[in-house]
Amino acid sequence: MRILGIETSCDETSAAVVENGRTVLSCVIASSGKDFEKTGGVIPEDAARKQLESILPVIRKSIQDASMTPKELDAIAVTFGPGLLGSLLVGTTTARTLSSVWNRPIIPVHHTMGHLSSTWLCDAEEDSEPSFPILALSVSGGHTDLWYRLSHTEGRLLGSTRDDAAGEAFDKGAVMLGLPYPGGPALASLAKAGDPSAYAFPLPLSKEKTCDFSFSGLKTSLKYLIRDLGKAMEHPETRASVAASYQHAICTHLCRSVEYAMQLQPDAKELHIVGGVSANEHLRQETMLLAKRCGMEIRWPASLRYCTDNGAMIASAGYFLLREKPDILSGSFLTKATAKMGE
Ligand code: KG4
Ligand code: ZN
């Protein structure tokens, strides 16, 4: 089964064709992120306007790259939310139109479901398939969730952020350090030359036994550290060490909640790290050490392209959703899903 996946929830416009939920036949991603370097964040109206311009060329290219024609597609999967309302409308309206023109069913996909499926994506079929139960840490600019998953459609949310998302902590920290948007990769790159143990940050929620997260305290600590360092912040080494210590604090906090989740769900076979922040090398190192210690298999998306927002993960989630819940294709489900758009 070949599904076209469409993702337009934030500043990316992406379309991909994925076979049987796993093999990526094509994946095209256009991002307007560069336009927002100066504003330090996405301006929703501008993002949606760009998406309106690029959605059809991106879809056309994804079908061409897969060496297919629209007739050979079995279904269209599209992100219905959560995300920026105007951006989501560009994707869902296009998907609905193509669904009626091509006479193909449409599968509404929750954005987080897409990220959770991203560890199934591969460019070659021989990659081993993940096995449930799975502990999945989904870390992006919009959410930070820890899931215990029994299948693609069953599971339990063990914890989530009480304030900012992990990606937001990176992005806001980057703004304080004078780095361009999107801050995560810029902060990670600055941190490479720094010492992660140079400055101590208080560990959030350290007195609680919880799988939740909180990043607002770290952000405030960073603000005061920069203020207290004053002129010293002009030294490249100091700046790098501040970035490395802040990044280390975010990762340590993420790992602590994951470790607690492992104690709660000792039957989990694999640990998956997904979402934009799963591209972070320091997080990968720290979670790998943790998984090794606990004897668990660890996975993150096979390519960095599948960590941040992309259409392939939406096509994959759509496939598994359809396999486990075939009634998803009924009109009433889609109406309910689109009614929830923007939540
Ligand atoms: O999943 P995603 O593309 O979009 C949302 O669903 O939000 O995640 C984007 C987030 C941004 O906050 C970005 O700064 C962060 O992922 N990010 C990173 C890295 N690459 C992207 N954060 C830390 N290190 C990275 N290498
Ligand atoms: Zn995302």
C-alpha cells in the first residue's frame, strides 16, 4: 500500500510517498524557517502564505520522485492537528481537494502520532521492525511527551511537560544567547566547543517521582546566569560552556523522567526518541548510555530528515492507523478530526 503523506502544521511544507508504512519512496520538505531567523520565531500568517505557494509543487515533486502517478496512490494521509491553524488548513484543504479529484480516501493523522511512527521509516526494507511495548519520548518544539505504547493505536501517556516543550527550551535559550531561529541546532552547534559541566543548573522536578517535565525553571536559571556572567559572556569559550551546560541540563532532565518510566514499565522492550529534538547529538549520547544501562534497545529516526516535521512520518502513521482502525476512513471520523483542528 502506497500512501501520500502531507504535513503542514508549522513552518514546513512536506509531502512524501511511503510504502507499507515503512519504505520511504520519496520525501520532499520545503521550510520557511530561514525567513524567521530575524523574528526569533514563526509568524503564523507568513508561514501559511508560504505554504500556500509551495504545497502543490511539493506534492507534485514527491509523486515524481517516487516515480509514480497519482492513480497509483492508495490513500492520502494528512496532519489535522495540533499546529498553526492557517498552516493546517493549507494541508487539510489540499488533501481534501486531491482526495475528491483523485478519488482516494483521506486519513487524518494527529501530528504526534506521526512523530511516534517516524522510527518505522527506512530507506531500505531490510531494517528490523521495532517491537512493542515501547517507551517513546516525543520531544519537539510544540510538545514533550513520554508514551508507553502497546501498538500503533493503543498506549498510555506517562508524562508530559507542565510548561514549555523541550524544543522551546532550546529555542528560547538560543534567543538569550543571541543565536538565530531555529535555536535548537544553533545552540547544539555552539555547545560542541563547550564544557557541559562548567555551570550547574538545578534539576527540575527533582523532589517528585514523576514522568512529567518542566523547562521554565531552566530557562530562568539561564537568564540569571547570563546576567551574572556579564562581560564574561563575550568570551567565545564561556558562551560555548554556558550553551553546553544548559543543553546538558535539558538532556539530564529528559533522561531522569525516562529512567523513572523504565522502572514503571519494566516490560518495555525498546526506547524510542522522536521529534525535532531527537536530532540532538548530546541527547542521543545520554539516552544511549541510559538504554545500555537498562538493557533496552534504543532507536531514533533513521535519518535526521525524519526527526523534524516531514510528510513521511504522516504517511507511515496513516498506514498503521488504517491497518489497526479501518473505520478511520468513515466521513464522520474526518469531520470530528477536522473539527478538533488547532487544539
Ligand atoms: O518536530 P519539530 O520539527 O516541530 C514541532 O513539532 O515542533 O521540532 C522542532 C524543534 C525546534 O524547537 C528545534 O529547535 C528543535 O526541534 N531541534 C533541535 C535540534 N534540531 C531541531 N533541538 C536541539 N538540537 C537539535 N539538533
Ligand atoms: Zn513536529
